Amino acid sequence: MSDSSVPGNILAEAEEEPQQPGGTRRMVLNMGPQHPSTHGVLRLLIELDGEIVAKCEPDIGFLHTGIEKECEVKTYQQAVTLTDRVDYLAPLSNNLCYCLAVEKLLQLEIPPQAQWMRVMLTELTRLNSHLVWLGTHAIDIGAMSVFLYCFREREEILKIFEMFSGQRMMTSYFRIGGLALEPPRGWQKRVTSFIDIFPSRIDEYENLLTNNQIWIGRTRGVGFIPLEDMLDLGVTGPMLRAAGLAMDARKDAPYTSYEKFDFEVPTRTENDVYARYQVRIEEMRQSTRIIRQALEGMPAGPWKADAPHVVLPDREKMKTQMEALIYHFKIVTEGFRVPEGEVYQVIESPRGELGYYVVSDGTTRPYRVHMRTPSFGNLQAVPKMVEGILIADVIASIGSVDFVLGDSDR
């Protein structure tokens, strides 16, 4: 790596810059990593020419979780709990991508009910993530009420997750072979009551923001970056769709029965902060549409695969059948072996393309787990996005990216 690419050298460059006529010189602003509007431990080194951003360098790595390396010392099933903590606003999305990758190596057939349940809960996760994004993005720009409204609905989603798994956030509810637990009694009523009211709540968000002149003034025409640059930098998700490219893994490379659901991929062409807001608002409506289809068409049958060497047996069988007891003991104490091979699985997370590359050496632990996280790629667009704009617009621009730093520093 050249010295000029190391974050922090922007300071030295600014200090060495010759004095401008009239005695003016550029100033370096260190934003973060503790700044609340950077949405996590992100440090931005911003070189200013007056109030205009001349240069920006993102500095990441402050979270340093080392989750990818930790997976190598866990059994395949234990690693599920680590995936929850990669993107802590979309834990079930990471559960799903990892489980699908390992299931490919095992060549496991997942029952239809488990697949549809995964779709429903993953779309609820998308709503949960978008609500946190919208609430925090709005409060960054000064819209306090929207934050309170969004967290009102998010609380109901977390209650649904708690009903299914016993946990509000790090649920680890998707497991290799299906689901961790049988869906609880009464889940249909709880999900229905939420889905019936949620479209009207999206209308409320729009009534507050969509035609609000202050919101429009702070977001329209701000944070533009050419589509070609985004593709070169590895940007995916709502940012690409707000630039007019209808790229969505749920449509382009369907998984977990997404091909059986009827939904649209929302796009805009303005490619600014306002367009990204509009895309995510419409994505919430489409996710609601998918959840309703999953709810009304949920298949009957088992919620986990018929694979006794991989999936823990029912507790009643474990207490009455010796073979089930042996399988339970071996899976819990040793884990299960996965055939040698490597696989790459992609899904559409709330932030964009999420990929898990899993390598097996035939043992009970992964040889290598690498995560292609959307926040890491999307963050690369920040310098091009903010150069040449006002310092006041930097917060609106980086908020429109919707990154999670755990997703970058995994």
C-alpha cells in the first residue's frame, strides 16, 4: 500500500500545502469515530476548502470483531451465532446466507414450510433494518418525529422475533437444516395484526417527509455519484437501484423459494439522497407484500430437514430412542462433518449483495468463512459522493448509504 493511501496522510498533505494567496489554506476535519451521525465507529478525514469538501478518506477497522476467523474454531452450527453479529440490524439475513451455503455443501433438501418461514422472517428483518435507517437518517437531518414513529413499528417486529426465538435481536433462529424451533402457536395472528396496520404507517412516514420542503431541500440533488463509478467500486443494493439499475438477488438468483413470490424491484433514476429514500420506502411496501403472501400461502409439513446426522432430533425421540440419543450426543459434542468443497452463496440483504464463501476440509469445523458484506463495498463510494459538496450535506450523504460498521469490520 502506498503512503498516500493510508488514512491520516491527508493531515500531512494539508499541513504541507503551500500558503494560498490572501493567507487562506485548507482545513482537515476529523469526523468520528465517536460522532453519532457516522452511524457506528467510522472515522472520516475531511479536507475542507471553506465549507466545500475537497477530499474525504474513510477510516474503518475500529470494531475489529474478527468474526470470519472465529468461525474456524467453531462447529458449523455454532458459527450461526457469530453470523448474527456481523450485521446486527439484519441478523437473520446473515443466518440465512450462511445456512444456505453450508446446506449446499451438505446437499440438504429444506422443507417448503422452513423455506417460506425463512422468506417471511427475512423480509421482516428487511423492514426492521429499513425502519432503523429511516429513523436515524431523518434525525440526522433534523426530523425528530420520524425517529419515534419508526421505532414504534420496529418494536412490534422485535416482539415477533422474540415470539419465534426468545430473542429480540440476535435470534440465531435459522439453523443448518431448517429452523431452530417449531414456529410458536399464534404466530399467524401476531404477524397478521402487524402486516394489516403497517402500510398505513408507511403512509405516515411519507406524509411527514416526502413532500416536506425542508426534507426535499436537504436531500434532492445531494450525494450524486455516477452509476459507472458505483459499479467499479462494488456498490450494491438500494443505492444502485436509486440510480436506475434493477439489480436484486431475490430476482436475479432466486433462493429459498423467492421465485414463487410476486413482488417488484423498485428503482429511481435521480441517484441522490432523496431517490434512495424513495427506493427504501417502496421496498418496505414490497416486503409487506411478500410477508402477506408467505403468511397466506404457508405450506404445511415439517419445519426442518430429515437429516438425523445434521439436525438435532426431537426431544421426545431423544428420550425414547437410542439412535436419536446417539445422534444428539454426537452433534452437540462434536458437530457434524461436511463434505470437502467450497461454495459461494449470495442473498439480498437490506444493504445490498451479501455473499458467504465457505470452504470445508471434511471436518466438523469450517476451514474458511469469508463474508462479502455490502457495507464494505458501499463505503467505498463515500469519497466520490461527498467531494465537492457542502460539509452540511456530508451527513445526509453518508446516511443515505445505510452502512453498518459491524458489516465492514467483521
